Amino acid sequence: MTTTVSRKVARRRVLPLLALGLVLAACSAPGTGGRAQDRAPVAAGALRSVAVVTQSSPSDAFWSVLKNGALAAGKQLGIRVDYYTNEDPHEQAKLIDNAVAQRVDGLVVSMAYPEPLRASIKRAVAAGIPVVTTNSGEAESAALGAIGHVGQSERPAAAAIGKRLHDAGKTKLLIVNHMAGQVSADNQIGGATEGFANPTTTVMVDINNPTDVQSRIKAALEADRSIDAVLSFNAQIAARSVAAAQEAHSTAAIASTTLNTEVIDAIRAGTMLFAADPQQYEQGYLPIVMLQLYKSNLDTVGGGLPIRTGPGFVDKSNVDEIAKLVAQGTR
């Protein structure tokens, strides 16, 4: 399926991002240590179609911003971009296989669960379809033959978040995990624990059941009054954390690793301390640019290293400025 984003957003973002892509691309070409040597050669030509295949639940708004970035890049470059998603990694693998069968010119894939996707991605590479991984799967990307990876390096980013909470004087952290079994969750929990350098505890929640999310967080805060900080890996869950803390009569500081309008409102109101910003618009936008450069000029970007987005931090000092970007679907 395809959608469009506003022309205003497109005009505002295309020139600086394309310039970035061109500058980075000039630094790395096939044979210079990039990932292109690990995959089947592709003759230079036109990039006409790209399939973007990600994992997400129907209620996770994080991915809509990434989708906006991919669609905007496709519109600006004259490339058809089809966006597909399924939170089941085995179904995600089928979506990749379908894209390969349709002979798309390029493929963008997120790999929260790498194992079920390996064979499908390798089939795409063997078929001569250039692949860029995005958001998750940084550690697996090169081995599978992708020409690059775009995303936030999860463990160091989470460590920075944990340290920020530590520096704010917090002594016990509740981590809210909605990503059971995902490599991404393990990386973020490990990073946050390392950066916080104080005791942490974790509660598992189901993102598709907001009422239960709030109930579980409230129960954890009531059971342990020493918890003075709460970190979630999803903006919608962060908003539920604010409500849960209020119901539990807890003064715990709330932080989020992602943004949405509810998080912006909470920061403005002082009920949330800060949010990290992984800048997922770039995670959708830049892979399309990279595929275009590769297909048309055999350029690679990053020299075999990931292209990192964010993290930025949003708090009371800059929330009004970022709020405008969140409202237009680009942050």
C-alpha cells in the first residue's frame, strides 16, 4: 500500500537530506571496505520500486513516522515505495519473499527478530536485489549482505538515557518492556541498566492492551515505593506510565525512548522528565536515498559501519520546537 506526506514537509526536508546522502556516498564505493562486496553484483540502472518491510503492532505509532520518511523520499526521488508491516517475524519473512517474487528494485527491512528473516534476506541478495536494514538488526546486517544499515545504536543510546536518569539523582529504575524476545529489548535493557548504574527492575507488558499496561505499571510502583524513575521503550506506553504513576500516588520521574504528541504534552506539563528521540523519520528516508545512489551509481554509504540516527533528547528546554515536527509526522 502507498500513502503520501505533505508537500510542505517534502520541500523542507529533501535538500539537506539528499545533500547528506551524496556527501556520505562519495566517501565509500564498492571495493573500499563497504558491504557491497558481500552480495551479488547489481548493474547500475534506475531504481523504480522499493519494498519496505518492518515489524510493528497495529497500535504502535512509532512506525508511522518511519513510514512517512520512506514515502517522502520515494515521492521526492520518483520511486514507488510500498510499505508493509507485520509484528509476526515469520509473516514478515513472507512479505520479504513476496517482494522478491515481484522483482522490486530495492528492499528495506527491519530485523527485530533476525533468525526468521535470514533466509528471506539472503534470497533477496542472491536475486540481485540491494537490501538496506533499518532500525534494528545492526549486528546482523553485514553478514546477510545488506549494503548498509540505518538506525539508532540501541545499547549506547539506552546507556545515555540511563545515565541521564542517574544524573538527575534517581536511585531505582523500573523498565517497562513490551518487546518480549526481541534483540532490541535486550540491547536497550542492558544499556539502560549499565548507564543508570543503580538498581533496576523490569515489568513485561502487552502494548496491544493499554489498560493492562497501565495496571501493571501501577502495581509495580505500589509494590515498591523506592522506585523513583520509570523508562519505557514506546511513547504510548510512556503516556500510560504517567497515568499509572498518578494513580499510584508515585513521584517517580517518567522517561521515554520515543516521541508522540502525548509525550510532548506530558513534558510540557511537567509530568514527564524527558524523552529520547531516535529520529525514525531518517530511518525511513535515508535507506531510500542509499538504494537510489547504489542502483544508479553503485555508491555505498558508511564504509561497512551503520549510519546512526539520534539520539536527541527532548525536555522543557526544547519541547516547543520539537512539538511542531511531531505534529507534522516527521519526529
